[in-house]
Amino acid sequence: MEIPLAVNRYRDVRCGDLRPGDVGRSVRLAGWVAAKRDHGGLLFVDLRDPAGVDAGGRVQLVAHPDVRAFAVLSGLRLESAVSVGGRVVARTPETVNPKLATGAVEVVVEAVEVLSSADVLPFPVEHDTDVGEEARLRYRYLDMRRGPLVERLAARARLAAVVRDHLSARGFLEVQTPVLTASSPEGARDFLVPSRLYPGEFYALPQAPQQFKQLLMVGGVERYFQIAPCFRDEASRADRSPGEFYQIDLEMAFATQEDVFSEVERLMERIVVDCSTKTASAPFPRLGFEESIDRFGTDKPDLRFGLEIADVTAALGGTTELPMFAGAPASRHVIRVLRAPEAAARPRRWFDDFADAARDAGVTGAWLQLDAGGSRGSLARKLTGPETAVLGDACGAAAGDAVLCAVGPRERVAAVLGEQRRTLGRELGLADPATLSFCWVVDFPMFERNEETGGWDFSHNPFSMPQGGLDALLAGDPGSVLAYQYDLVCNGVELSSGAVRNHLPEVMEAAFAIAGYGPERIRRSFPALWNAFHYGPPPHAGIAPGFDRILMLLEDQANLREVIAFPLNQGARDLLMGAPSAVSDTQLAELHLRVVPAT
RNA sequence: GGACCUGUGGUGCAGUUUGGAGUGCACGCCGGCCUGUCAAGCCGGAGGACGCGGGUUCAAAUCCCGUCAGGUCCGCCA
């Protein structure tokens, strides 16, 4: 994008714009001292301006000892800011630098004004040497001057612009919702803001604008969106920012799951086309939750490669001499296998590690190494030839491959083999980095067993509409009720959760009853929604794709902090600003707070 | 709440397994030389209680315990 140049006393041209056609011009440049090469009787300075983040915005200055500027520049430290007046000259052929866009010319310095000087730098700004992240966060502005981070911030701005442009054109109304709101009892830990006016009462920062957007639906906003800040006081991960993050929050009235899918597929296609060089194709494939677990061992599968998990419980359970297989059906265990490509020759240690990981997860792990002449491994001995063939055939393993096998409860077997699948995909480079492989995971269960209490918990979101409505809830088998609840997944990353919302108070009451809550609980916890839903709420559905996570995928970053200007660190501290910090007793008193020392 | 990895001049690392003098590398910094470099070069120099505290030992950067900081993961994240 072209940034208009403000011509003023600091500069009249950008460093990176000088070309042979400018030879003879008198120019004024402003920027940072990026490098100095002092020959005693001759001084070269690379001057870099803000456009230099993409390496295009720099030019070589030459200073001769007969100008006063020589001594000034010579004494300046790197990253000092200067304004330089000089004349553009052509370089002699043997001194042209092909690595610079401006490498055919240089600027002979006539005068220099030091705009500000820099101390000795805490880490090198030029050059892409690795710098510890702690230092990068503490001196975020210097980290930015290195370039790549600003490029990612530009990508972030472009993504936001594309999202706004696209969704606005599709009739979505951008509405800002409050940042100071009421604490809600469900979900993650809230960030609380003490009220000065009302002693002992608190605002909460929203974990998501969930209730507000549903209220907008009731209010007659047909389509809503917002690049919404969300605040959750939970532990962080590489792909999970502590404290705050952004969602492309959207909701549609008089809409079905299909309507949401089709709008999001349009949006994602537009994003991929406008914001990346990668490819994606809509419509996105759909996987049932159970199907995804069985085939890929996870509810967020990376579909850029195959390696599906195969079930051989029916084929081998109870029929072999191998006790772990023979006893499986009676214990309601499953026997599943995963092909490990070209792993037959891996060391014993690798297979032992797999078996150990399986045992730690509470299942039995075993393996088969397929050689041209036969098979080896922990399963080879007790199984007949045809039985080992079943294992290999089920997952498509051939000579040179290995078969990883896990036996135990279904979810645990899935988790173990799913993890192996992910690891193999990464180690073997099976996933094309230029592809964004989106999919929908649908039909999540509405409830799940609480292992401790034996009761039922909402497995995802208490606001989701159960499939089959009230009848399904009253049928007496909560475990079999599915929700209109869906995830958008891409390349093994969960980008988003969404749902057709439950807008019917009587269905809500029935759902909460199963989870062990009376109607007064809904009224108390979600008074606004509960009341609103008594005044003709439209059926509505929505979703909220994670803005930062989409950016991670587009920018090939493994860590969220790389796409955020001023991120908190893993421990939720801001190393640059020093937040959180203690406050004065006066402030505490005003807020009616007293700090109790940790015990 | 838990597990694991890392912590050595300003920066990035090696040294830790097998205890023996703060030893080393690259960059940066300070001084000197240097008129065609482009991450300039050459010479010289400064800069370290090896994160912190305790323990074992004749002797600890190195082994043990604790603690702090940074990171990765599990729990958690409706």
C-alpha cells in the first residue's frame, strides 16, 4: 500500500525510492542509522526509514571528512534517528550493490541533523539473529523495527479490513458491545473490575459477546458481526492468548446451521484469496463428531493428509489367541490400528515410546513391523499370518511400514492414535503447508457424563439447540441427544465454535433440568436472555471464528504472540508496560478493596 | 493445580554427562589504524558473585534440595 509522504523539514523523499533517474537531485532523507562502515577517511551509513521493514526502504549514504556531518555521523550509535541532506550520485559499476533496490545510487551527505540518539542496543536490530522472546517483549518497539513483526501487523490490519468489507457487503451490521458488563457464572474465569460507585460490586470483562449478540437478534438486527475483544482469565498456550483475544463474532436471525455454514465458507474463501497465497476450497467437508474421533482420533483433524485410524475390533476381537485382543469385546474395548509409513526399520526405542505413551493414557499399545519377508514386533508372535494381514490391510500398511495398534476404551484409544497421527504427519511432512484444509465438525453431543457426580454436564454450550428439540430432551437418554453445535476446523486447529441457539424458554428449562439446574438458575444467571426470550425471539444461529488463530494460520506462525503487537507473556504479564502492577492505597480505598496477602 | 525444558559479560551460544583457577566462540561495546565498503577490515581493551538461596565436597557453572524467571504441554479454556 502506498503511504502518502509528508514532505517537511525532515524529508522530501523516502530512502527506498531513490533510483538512477534521481542522480543529481538534492534530497533530504530521514530514518534510522541501520549500519555504519567507518573507513576513517570515508564513512558509509545505511539509512533505513519505516518503509524499510520490507528491506526496500534503505539507501547508502557516503560522508567525506571535509563535511561537518562526517564527525557527527561517525559518532552516532546504531538506530539513532537522523535527517540528512545530500546529493544523489550514481555508484561506479563495481560498487553497485544488487542486494538493495537503491543499490545503483548513493547519497553524498552534505548536512545532518540528529533527531534523536540511541543508547547501546539490548539486542541487534538489524540481522535476523535469534533473540530471546523475553527481550523482544521487553523492547517490543525495537523488535518491531526489525521488520517481520510489523509485516504481520500489516497482515492483521488487512485481515480486519477484509472481514469488515466482506461481512458488511453481505448485510452484517457491525455493532460494538460493552466491555464493562456483568459477571456470568458459566465458562471461564472472569476478569473483574471493581465498582467505585457501588461498594462490593463488580463489572466483568466479557468472555465473549454471546448474550449481547443474541439480544441483538431479539432486537431485530438480522445479521450482526464484530471483531470482538474477548477476555478470559485462564492459563495460556502457544495458540491461546492469556487475558484477551479477538473473535470474528457473527450471528444471523431466522437462520439455520446451513445458512451459517454457507456465509462462513464465503468469508473464509474471501480471506484466503485476499490475505494469503494459500489455497482452500469450499464447500468444506463435514464430519460428525463421533466420526471425526473414530477416523482421526480428535475433534480437530488435520485433513491435509490421510493416515486414517482403522477399527479391527469386529475382525479380530475375541477370535485370536492374543489375550489383549481376545478379551476386548467382553470389556467393551476397541482394537484400532494406524499405519506408520516407512517405520518398519525404526529403532526398538521408538516403538517402546509409543507403548509407553499408550500405557500412560490407559490403553495397551502394540506394534507390527512389516518387512518384505514377514513381520516383526510385539504383535507378530501370537497372531497367525492371516490375522497380521488383517491388521496391515485395515490401515493400508505395506512392507516397509509399521502398524501401531491400541486396545482399550474407545476415547482413550482414539486420543493415543490421534496423537500419533498428528506426530507422524508433522515428522514426515505429510501436510502441504500451502493448503488450508477447512472442515466442519458437526453433531456434538449435547451432554456428557460428569465423572465425579455421575450427573450430566453441558458438553459445549448451554445456549445450543438440541437436535429434536424438546422431545429429544424428554426422551430420557441425555447421552444420545445431539446439539446443533459445530466447530470450524482448519489444518488441525480449532478456529471456532458455533451453534444454532436455543431460543425457546421451555426447551431451555428442560436442558438445564438435565444438567441439574432449576428454572430459577437460568433466571438468575442469564436474566437478560431469559426475559428477552419471552418476547418473540427469532430462531437464530451464529459462530465466532478466532481472529488471532486465523492470522496464525495465514502467517505460518506457531505462536499467537507473533501476530499481536503487544502480547502478554505466558504468565499473563506485560513485560513492556509492567502489568499487572500494584496500585496505591488511595486507589484501593476508593474502590472499597483491601489486599489480603497470599497464604 | 501439575509435568517437562531453559537460565553462563549487552545479545546468541559452547562448557554441565565424567566436579579441578571464569575457560571459549560469534556479534555488540570502548580505544586506535584505515578513502569504496555494504553484516567493511585489522590491532588493542573493558565487561561475569555462571538466575537466586542452601547443601554435599579438599574443591561446584558442573552433583543434590529449594526458589525465582522465561518457554512447552496436561488440567483448565460453557
